[in-house]
Amino acid sequence: MRLIEQVAKEFNPGRIIELGTLQGGLTILLANACPEARIETFDLNAPRARIDEIPRVCFTAGDILDRTSGAYWGIVTLAHSGLQKILYCDNGHKEEEMAMYAPHLQPGDLLGCHDYGTEVHPENIKEALKGFEPYHHDLFERAGVTTRFWRRL
């Protein structure tokens, strides 16, 4: 988690879009790492952590894979905002999330995913990553961490 925090601090986004809140631990870490960023986090169920106590965090319950849902359109709208952002995929269908939302990111934005090499297979996301370049992959590889980031060109 410390490497994610380090990359987020260095990148200094105006907005973080987290797909897959789960318990809210990463949400809190990102909120602490990027004190100026607005964090929008999405999951089917409310998190166990008290993320609602952080004024810059907005949680939305909904099916992010349903292209007719408010959650889907909320993410698309956020991705098109002018703020520099990180979109981090950490839900149960990361490859699908990357394919759905990567095209909406703007030049300079970061796309991140957890479980790279285990749940996310490089050959399955090649198309989604067209127009992106690796961002600090060497840090994560050396540490044996399964998170990866790519910058939109």
C-alpha cells in the first residue's frame, strides 16, 4: 500500500475515482496521501470503514458494470472532468472495468489496477491500454506488488 500512496502523492491528482470500495481501507489511504483530491468511490455495498467522516470522499452504491446505471454514468462523467485524475480498478471484474472506463480518461490521467498478473492478465487488457504508457511499473515489480499504473497519452 505504501507504493500506491507514494505514486498518488507524486501524481497529486485533483480527483481519484476508486472502483471497488470494499472495506474502505484504500479510500482512507488515498485520502491521506492526497489531501487536496476529491475521492469518488463506488461499490455495490457500503464500506465498513467510516469513510463518510472524510468530507472529500463521496461513496456511491451501484453496479458499475451496468451501462444503464447511474453509477456507470457517474464514473463516465467524472472521467471526462477537467481535473487530473487517477481511476483505480479494484473491484471483482478489473479487466472489464479497465476496458469500459479507460477510453474515457483524458491525456495525463492515470489508470491503475490491483492484482495485476493474477486477476488482471496483460494479454487481456492490451486493447484497453492502447494510448497509455506504463507509470512506475519498475517500483511495483521490484517490490513484488501486484498494483500497476498507466498514464494516458
